[in-house]
Amino acid sequence: EKRTMTLIEKNGYHDSVYINAAKIFQGIHTEKCKDRILVRYGDDSVSPLLTFKDEYSQRISYELAFNALKYQDLLEEILLDSCCYPCQSIPDDLTSLLVVMLYDLQDRKFQAREVFDEGEPVAEVRKIEHYLYSFRTKLAAALARCRITHDALSIECILPETIRKQQQRASALPLCVWINTFKISLQDVFRDLKKKGFTKVETVSDFDHYTYCMDQHCHDVLFFPSSLKEELLNLDLFADCKLLLQ
């Protein structure tokens, strides 16, 4: 059976990812002026204790938290417009989890998460998940109204122009990959990539889809075209942590 690193990403994440992402978001969310506060996030004076299962979970947790931050205003608007928030049964210290999981739910087109066997479930995650899913129709309608208001084809179009330009620049940057020489040699990596149809070129300016090049200063660092991210993460080299995306 083929192993991939993107299977979880397409169907939702492990409970621990949501918990860590919520803790990160709690510390970085944008504080509103007192007269503009409609969504309350509880106390964030204590630094959260983060426990990651592996490097992939850590990366996904931060990515999820920063996506929630990027769309914080939109997510809050959806929660309020759908009447999903406020809710007496959800305390302020779970609002960050609510926002983070709402971002993920809309990213999955409001489809149910596929729950994977990962040990004991986290009660707070399952509670918020069930609550949001029970509101999925109203949440989707609120998102649609927001897009109509902003005349936006997608939520990316609702972002301020400065952030959209930053995203465009970031998406054009080549992917930086570290070779885990504790698990595999450089020559074995080159051989495996060649079998997968990749061609080694001299510099990033020579990129032409299934190509890659070595860093000029670090012999164990490779660069790939940004368009190949999804395909790269499906390689056994990444699933086995022989290659690590930076």
C-alpha cells in the first residue's frame, strides 16, 4: 500500500494538530479595539505548552494557525453572521479552537473530517467539530454572502492587496528541501528522483517542471519548483523523512 504524507491533509488533521494550532493562534491573533470586540478569545497571558508528534505535525499546526490569522476577520464575520457565535456552551478559551477548525472546515468545503486512528480523541476537538458541523449549512451560507458582498470568486480574493501580493511572491519561490543524511545518501536520493522522472539542473533558472537543483553552498539542500509541492509530499522519500520540506 502506498504511503503518503498528504492523506491526512486532504481529509482533516489529527486532534493534536487542531489543539496545537489553536494554542499558536491564541498567542498571535489580532487584538481588536475594546469598542470593536465582538469575538472574545480568553486569556493568552500564559505561554502555551506545545507537544508535536513529529516534524510534519509541527509544520501543519503552524500553517493552520497562520492561515486562521490571515483570515481572522473573515472567519469571525462568518461565525457572527451564521449565529454560530456566541454560544453559551463554548467558553472564550475555546474560541481559538473554534476559529482554527472553522478555517479547516471551509477549506474542506464543509465536508466531514475522516477520523484516523491516533489513540485517545481530544474531547474539546470533538466537541467543537460536532458543533461546527451542525451549523455547516448556515456557515456555508454566511461564507457565500461574504463572497457576494466582496464580489470575490474565492476567499483569497477577499484578502487585502498587500497580503495577496505577498502570497503571490511566496508561491513563486522554489521549494527548499533538506536531505536527511542520517537516513539516506545523496547519491541514493539522486537515483530515486531519477527513477521518479526528475532531472537535475544547474540552477533554479533552469527549472522546467520535473527538475531540481542543488544549493550552491549546502550540499545536502535541494530546490524544486513550487508547483511540485503536492507531488513531492506523495513520494516515499518524504513519507520516510529522508527528504524534509523546509
